Amino acid sequence: MSVSAALLDGCAEGKAGLLLVEGAVGCGKSEFLETVAAHAEDRGALVLRAGGAATERGRRLGVLRRLAADAPPGSLPLPVSPHDAEDPLVLRDFAVAVRELGTTAPVVICVDDLHHVDEPSGRHLLHLARETRRAPVLLVLTASPHEHDSDPLLRTELLRLPHFVRLRLGRLTPDAVRAALPGRTEAEAALLHEASGGNPLLLRALLQDPQGRPGDAYARAVLTCLHRCGPATPRLGAAVAVLDGPATPAHLARLSGTDESTAVRALAALEDAGLLAPDGPHGRRGHHGLRHPAARAAVLDRLDPADRSALHTEAAQLARASGAPDTEVAGQLLAARDTRPEWALPVLRSAADQHVAQGDPDRAVALLRLAHEACPDATSRAEVDIRLGVVLGRTDPAAAEQRLAAPLAAAGAGQLGPQALAPLARALAAQGRIDESAGVLERLAAAGTRAGGSRQHGGIPAGDPLDGLSAFPRWAAGRRSAPAESGTDPAVRAAGTTVHPAALWALPVEAEEGAAARSAELFLRGATLAEGTAEPLAQALRTLLYLDGPARALPWCEEFAGQAARRGAPGWLAVFAGLTAEARLRLGDLPGAADTAGEALRSAPARGTSVLLSALAGTRARALTAMGRLEEAAAALPRSAPAGHTGGVHALAHLRARGHHALATSRFHAALGDFLDIGRHAKRWGLDRPRVLPWRTDAAEALLRLGEAHQAERFLADQLTTRDAADPWVRGTSLRLRASLREPRERQAMLAKAVDDLQRSGDKYELARAMADFGQALREAGEPARAAMVNRKAWHLAKTCGADALRERILPGHTEDDTGEGARADAPDAGLVATLSESERRVALLAVHGHTNREIAKRLYITVSTVEQHLTRVYRKLNIPGRQALPVDLDPAAAGVPV
């Protein structure tokens, strides 16, 4: 205010003044003018106020009349008619009258928005400025630097006057905003400056909105600025909002329906007002969209919906004509909801693929849904649906599976050609829907036959119809063959493919298992979860889990489940959390498996049913059943039974969970039916691997409960002749059940072998079950002391696993404070255990598992006397009375014992 104060002082001393205040809309010109007027009145000056208005430009002498009305009555003469306004005598009389007023007090004339002043009034003001240079008259005028005056010469002529002073009001700097808001933190002040651009009007509006976040007041202020920046800016602002990014003035001019020079001037006004985003990296000024999303929303929301759609359509056409990326063109089509252009479909599909590659599946899904509306025929609609099914797999498994329903129906009606059938078969196979995928391949084969049997020239896509299925990385390429047992194999071969849909879910053949596990881990080390790698990663993890063991696979499963969670991909999370839960279940971590599966299920969209989520819910239900929480397990099962998808691998997980729950609730026939169904599907698809689906041991357990010992023996014997019979987990679980069919002495030896195998497998739950049976066999054989030791170990294992029902079966009513049968309540100190030598640990560990001294000697290739000596030293070091007080939590890995 120092300039205005100096001018007021000069006016009080009898000197004339002429001040032109320029600034963008909202930067305080009117407030400045009112402040000057108030100060002048406080100092005894006569203040005359008036202002121009865009709506009154055609009202001649309107501003002059307002000034006269503010003066003492009759003191300022006005022209009799507008035609007299140009008369030099009339102009002189007005100036003389103002000078007369100045003889009694200084006169301060304040005129706002000079650019809107009507031309005759402007001529009077210019003449007044010339004729009052030696009178105590101060003219304070405000104007926009970007608006044309009614009289194009007015500001130029004012500039030529010797007492002319120009003052430019700019936006507030970040420091000025911080200084003006002492109660705000530095971070809050920075956000307020960023949203307002330093425009005082916008800043005040922000402070009116709750918590300083752009709301209704901010939106109204943005619209006010747009309208006050000039007649071209509302339409141009709409064009900027529609484009929402870098654009040339020519582009904006065409979209807003104006000429380029007007667009340039309007853009400068918007930029000076702080409405536009900061300059881009290439220094293009003012062409980078509105400053804040709330500003863009305010501008777009005020548009008529039809006008807004038309603007977006025109923007799409302009973007395509200028060679803009498909993502930009498609974004405008999506905003317009317009699929009329003949080029819309390919552009939308191309843009969707680019958004998928950029990690934005939600945007891709929106574009594909619009592309579906643009499809002219069943084949193109099916192709878009299939792509939607693939993309939705990342975020919404149920929607991904449901999206393939229409293409399947069209395929069944014979409406799809080979170009759609092949990707449909691939998508179904990737979802684990084996029978449906094979059925599509049959139709593909029939199409080839009708076309003359030539895949190259008859319309069938060249190459394998399942080629391109991303779940076959290089490390798995060697086992891409159709399963030997499959009722759909003839159709698959007729289609000219060597890859069966079930191959995605198959484990390598026995001769390749070691190399496959090593290659899978090598692949995992160099891979990152992204579009195109989700299926290969899942296949590699399954290979590692079932061939190299859950302990080796678990960290990798957790890593990729974490990546899926960080990427906000609940569909991928369901896949990798399911593998994590399965690995934990195979290690006997029942609570961990249930919690992992439960968290992933809660993360998935809660609409519809999904075969993938059914498998995840099945894993959770199996863990809960093993824990004895049968009601919770039953509650988890209904979601895992989607109708119409029994021909998929994920449905087998549901069947197994339901069968286990039926076993636990004494519904043995129902359980047997589920397990036999699993076997039929697994055999038919060539997926009969006990490491993955041990349906024979499950069925044998149900048969034993039904008293069908002979049939149970047949299933168990059959499992021990499969290619997986050497796997310690498969053999251990088989031997545990088979032992119940043997005489007591043979049963004891078979259970001891089962315990050994299951210890190596790492499955603490199955080990606890085997040890519980072993303890029972020892008791029946008249060895209560050994039985008590084995039961104590089994009880502690069951407790570690969270298997409360099993714990209660082993030692009913037993708690940690109980001494049990001959067991000490105070376990040896961990520090004492650490004093044991490696040899002593080995002997002690075998003793804990119920082996006699002679059995220990035979296993470790030492004498019985050496065993006795080792045990004596162990008792002494641990300060325990004997074998029954040995700690149950000795670490077999630390002892290096293959028990």
C-alpha cells in the first residue's frame, strides 16, 4: 500500500494522481481499490465510486452516471443525451466540475474493472485525467491485463500521461501463504498454496471448506474466476478440463470454438489467476490442465451432460487426428461413453492392453467394458469378454470367471470362429476349468475338419491352440504333453494340439522332478509379479511346493503373496495366498493356514462365487477341521461350492475339504463319495499325483470308518505303487493307515516307519497323528512307558499345530501343567539342551520318538552299549531321571537326524 499511500499524501497536498492497478481475477484488485477508498475517506477526501460490468458495456455513460450519483447533488453535470458525450464542451464541463469539488477537499475517484467501462464514460475519465494534473484529484483504476477495453486507445493514452503509475498485483508466494496462516503447519500451508496457486480468492475459499480441503466453496470460487476472466474463458476452461493434460492453443481453440489468438489470451488469464497446473517439463506455459482435480470436477459438473459428452467425443477425434496415443483417445471415448466412431473398437482394445502393461487393470476393465458395447458381432464380443476375463483375474476372480459365460454359450451355439475359440480355451485352462477348455478344443477341432483339415489354410490359427498360455515358462516347456489318462485326449489330438488343458496343473514326470524343482526356484529368483507372469509364477510355486517340500516353497509363496497385496491385486493374492496356506497346512501350521486363507478371502470382492476362491475357502476349511473347529469349517464351505464348475481343478479342493469335514462329523459315506469323485477327475485329467491330491488315503480312511478294511487296503496298496510312493509324506500317511490293518507287532513296526517318514516330510500335524497311533500300538503291546513318551511328544506336536481335537484324543484332559504318565512338569532348560553333543542329540531324538535302544543302534549303525552310554550322559547333562523326561521339542534339523 506504499504506492497508494504516497499518492493519497500527494493528493492531500494538492497534487494530482493517476494509478492503474492490474492483476488477474481473484488477486485482490477490488479489495485494493476499496482499501484505498476507505483510507481516503478517513483522511477527509471526497470519494466517488463506480465500476464497469461486462453486461453494461452497451449502456452509454453508465459509469459516469454512477460517479455523479456518488457526488454531492447537482455538482457533476452530465450530457443531456449520449450523443453529447463527445462534445468537447461537455467533457470540459465535467472536468471543471471535478476541479471545483477539489477546492473544498481532495477528490478520489475509484473505478473498478476499467476494461468493462463503456466508451463514452472512458472518454470522460481520460479527459479528466488530462485536465486535472494540477488539481488535488486522484484517479484509481483497476483492470485485467488480459481483457480488451471498450476503447482500445484508453489505456495507451493513460500511459502517456506524466503522472501515470501502474501497479501489478500478483499471486501469493508460498512464503506469503505461510506468513498469512501462522496457525497452520508448514505442510498444511504448502498444500493450501498448491491448491490455490497463491490466488487470494481461491485461498479464502479453501479456508472456508472443511479442513482446508477443496470443497463447495473452492468449486464456486473456481467457477467465479472462470467467468470473470473474460467471455472466452468459461468455454476454454471446459476444453482444458476435458483434455486434462498438455494441449496446444490451436487444439484448445478448436475444441472451445474460438480463434487461436483469443485462446492464447484466455490461457494467459487462467494461468495468471493460478487456475492452471504448473509448467510442464518442456516449458509449455499454461497448457497442462487445471491445477487441482476439484477444479476440473467443478468445471465439468457445470456442463450439460450432452454438451460434455460432445466435447469428449470431439476431443477424441482431435486426439486421434493429431496422432495422440491410443490411451489418450480411448480415455476421451470412455468419458463420452461414445462407441460410434468406426475406429473406436480397436483403439479401446489397444488402450486397454497398454493400461494392463502399465499396471492399471481397473482402467483397462473400464475400456474393455465400453469396447464390448462397440462390438458388431458375436465373435468380437466374445474376444472382448475373454480379454476381460483375463484382466479381471487380477482384481476380481468371480467376475473373471463369470465373464467367460457368454463366450462359452456362444461357442456352444456354434457362433464363434477359431479366432475366438483358441483364446477361450486358453483362458479356461488358466482358470483351471479343464472340461470346459477341452470342450472348446473339440469345437476348434470340428471347425478345422469343416475347413478341410488344414490349420494353416482352413481358418484354424497356426500353431498350438494353447500356445501363448503364459503359464508355460521355459523351465516347464519340457513337460508340455497331454496327460496319459484323459477322456478328452482324442478331441485334443483332433484339434492338432499336443497340450492338454490340464498340463498347466500337472507336475513333471518322475525322471524330471529334481531338475524341475531346481529350474522352478531359479525362475522364481529372477521373476517379478506382473501381467503375464502370474500364471508361470503360480506353476513354479506348485512345482516347488510338491516336489521340493513346503519348507522350501513357503518363503517364495509369502514373497509373491506380499507383492500381490502391495499391488492391490486381490485376485492374484487369492492365488498366492492359497499356495501359502497350502504350504503352511503341509507343515502342520493349522492356524497359520486358516488365517492366511481367511485374510485373502476377506480381501477379495464379496460378490458372486468363484472356483478360485472355492479352493482358498477349501484350504481354510481343511485347516479348521483339523483344528477341531467344525462349525467354522462348515461356515467356510458354502462359499466354496460354485454351481456349474465341477469340471475344474479348483473344485477338487472344495470336494476334499468337504470330505474331511464329513469325516470329522461321522458322515462317512458322504466323505467317501467326495474322495472318489476327486479320484475320477484326477485320473481322467492325468493329474493323479498323491503328492497333490492323496484321494486314496482319504478314501481309505473313510472306508476304515465304515468297516470296509479290504477295500481300504486295496486303495492304500494302490497308492504305494504310484510314482509318488517314495515321497516321505505320501508313504508316511499311507503307512499310518495301513498299520491299522496289521497285527499288533507288524502294526508297531509300520507305524515306526510312518513316524520316520513324516518327520522327514516336515508335516507336524500328520506326524502327531502317526505318533498318536504309535503310542496306542505301544500301549496295546504292553509297553506303557514307551507309549507315554510317544504320546507326550504327539500331544506337544498337536499343541504346536493348533490341533486341539487331536490333542484331546491323545491325552484327554491333559494340560501343560499336568505331569502326565511318568513325565516331569519341569522341562530341562534350553541352555542344558545346548550342551548335548551332536551324537547325544541324535540318540535322544530317536528315543523321544519311541525307538528302543536296539532300534536306535540299528538306525545309527552303533552298538546298543554306545546308545546306553549316550543316553546316560544325556540324562546327567539334562538333570532328568530317565527316558520319559526327555524334552519333546528337540530340533531334528539341529541334530542332523533323518528320523
